[in-house]
Amino acid sequence: QVQLVESGGGLVQPGGSLRLSCAASGIMLSIYVMGWYRQAPGKQRELVATITDGGSTNYADSVKGRFTISRDNAKSTVYLQMNSLKPEDTAVYYCHADKTDWWGTVVDYWGQGTQVTVSS
């Protein structure tokens, strides 16, 4: 059984910070590419950040310099540190795990999401 469980969301004022956590169970986290996505009201889900098994990171232009993705394989957890939050960051944030084998077979999993609201 595989589960990704997000936590750490909530209400924060513009300019504030939050740290999201994604706890994985049922998989060996070290062999997965991990990512954070978000979906704002009335908009499609978009990629926020990814981190590979080797620790390489990528970010959406809208969050570069403000958000940091990291992973702790020993704790089977991935994090998203969000600083200098803006109202446009308001969304449901989803954790994602992705693995592709030698033959190109893809296996991926999604968490259920955690709400982040940036408002005064």
C-alpha cells in the first residue's frame, strides 16, 4: 500500500512563510523523483518544484528564489519551504512521486493535497 500524506498548510499573511511536508509510506523514497504541484481556484494543476533521486531541483519561474524543495530519504519525507508568500500562491498543494524503470514503465502516486491560503 502506497500513501503520500501532505501537511503544513494553512492561512498566512502576504510575506509570510510556510513549510509543507509530504510523508511517504509503502515506497522506497530514494528511487523516486518527488514533486510539488498546486491548483488554484478556477485554474489547472501546475508544477511547482521537483527534486530527483540525485538531489537535482527544478522550480517554476513564479516561485524561483522564494520556494525550496528538499528531501530526507531516511525520514521518507519531502519538504517545500515557502517564503515571501503572495496571494497568488493560494492553492491546494499536492505531493507527487514518480519512478521510471529501464524499460520506460512509469509508476506514479499523488497525495490528497493541503490548502495554502495567503491573505491579509
